[in-house]
Amino acid sequence: MSAPFTAPVSAPIPTGGPIAITGPLSIADLLDRAFRALRARFGILILSAAVVLIPLGLVTALLSGRFMTGYFDLIQFTFMNPDTAQLEAEQFLGNVLGYFGAIMLIAILSIFGSTLVSLMSMHHIQRFLHGQSSTLGEGWRVAIRRLLPMIGMQILQFMIIGLITIVVALAMGIVLFLAALVLGGAMAAINNETAGVILGIGLVIIFLIGYLILIVLMLAPTVLFMGRWIAAGPSLLIEKLGPVASLQRSWALTKGRMWRAVLYVVLLTLFSFIVIGLPISMIQWITMIAAPSHLATIAIVSTIVSYVLNLFYQPFYATGIVLFYYDLRVRAEAYDMELRVSALEAELALNAPPA
């Protein structure tokens, strides 16, 4: 693991300001400063996101609308022209292959695009927190250089979380299967009808509870690991670490602070639902009630709205993650004192008499 990173300071840190790195912060203070930082650097953050997300949004919207149009035509022919429905279905399924390939390509591009936006946003915010300016071109170049390591780290995260989730699901599935065998055998051995009904009801209740527990346990690895890896992205960008080293760095920074990190991730995720998920759901419901036959229009509108809202959410999420990363460093490494010493040394060097 590399040595702790010390950010260069080219200007005095604005001590006492609303965005300064000035000691441990509460969750509420971190969220408040995330909004303040987003507002202060709103133009560059939104422009950086728009350069990537708007072209992706337009292409995705057109593909979604074209596919939904074909799907609606298939349904319409099935009910109104059953004689030609088979021919329509064959044509639709043939188109699906092309659409599927295009959607897969868009999905891959979206992953790269979202990662670029996150990297650019984190770069702009970390520069802002250190009293330094940043430009669109500079953010783009930094993001491109760290893109592949970031993608590699995301793949590694996905593989680890996915493997653990599969193991948990299999274990719970075996437990439920054994419980079904035991209770099923008990029901078969009971001749009393009333007792059999009661046991059957108990069996249903047990399986419902088991199903809920299964869902919780399957989500738990994702939530817990995302809490422990919350600082991995900023570590990779700011400290220029590799994928594995970034995950290790975040794991070390969140040691003893896991539940605080988990709470922060959950709050940011809830904010994502409120800002993106809820409006999109409402728009879909409204458009389906107002124009139930225009599935293509609904798909296009929903996709465009999703990308527009992401113009605001992704920079906010990246801002919140960077602030939490620095808060972790303040708590673990007294990073705020390190900044103050660096700023003082820079000021003394500037005011020192010539030799």
C-alpha cells in the first residue's frame, strides 16, 4: 500500500469558509457542504456531465422509442390482425436481435460515460476544496487517464459482491429447501385435517419470512461493501492508486467507521431515488394514463428525463463522496492539520526575505 497522499496547496485554504476542510463533520454537515460545493462549482460540473450524458441520452432515447414502437405494433397486430400476427412476431423478433446488440453497446457506453462524469466531477471538487481552479479540458484529460483503472476497480467490486451474494443466496436456498422437506414430511404424517391446515399456514408464513430474510441478506453484501469502499473512487483519482490499492485504501480509512459510511451511502442512494426514480415513475404513470397507446413516446420521455436528472445527481454524488473521503482522512490522519501546516509553510515561503 502506498504512503498517504499529501495534496499540493497552491493557495491558502479558506479557513472558516463553508467548504473548507476544517475538522471532522457530521453527516448532516457533509450533505450541507455537498450542496454548497455543487452550487459553487455548478457551471463546470453540469457542463462536464452534459458533454457526456446528453449525446448518450439522445441515442438511448431514440433506441428505446424505436424498440417500444415495434413492441406495441406486435401487441396491436396480435389482437386486431391475428392472421398476420405470426409474421409480425417473426419480424419483431428479428429486429430484437439488432436492438439487443445496440442496447448492449449503449449500456457499455453508458458505463464508460457515467464513470467519466464521476471522475471529472471528483477532480473539479477536489480542486475546489483546495482553493484551486479547474477547467473542462483539464477535467476531461484527468478523467481519461484514470478511466481504465476506475473501470477495472468497478469490475472487481462487481465480481466480489456478486460472488458473495450468490453464496448467500445458495445458502438460504438450501435452508429453505430443507425446511420445506421437514415441514412437508410433517404435513404428510398428520392425518388430522385441522392440524394439517394449521401446519400449512405456518409453512406459508415461514416461507414468507424466509423470503424477506433472503432479500435482506442478498442486499446486505452490496450495502456493506459499498460502505467500506466509499472512498475507493477518490483514492484512485486523487492519490493515483491502482484498482486493488484503492479498495485497500478505502477499507483502511473506513475501519471502525463502517456503519457511518453505510448510513452515508444509504442517504445518497435515497436521494437518488427521490431525485431520479420518483420523478421518472410519476412521469411514466402520468403519460401511460394520458396516452396509453404511445409506448414509444413514454420510453423516449422517460429516458430523456432520466439523463437530464443525472446531470444534477451524478455531480452531487461525486461531490458527496469526495467530501466523505476527506472527512475520513481528517479523522484517520489529521488531514486538516496537514493542510494548515502546508498553507502556513507556503505563506512563510512567500513572505520570506530574499537570501
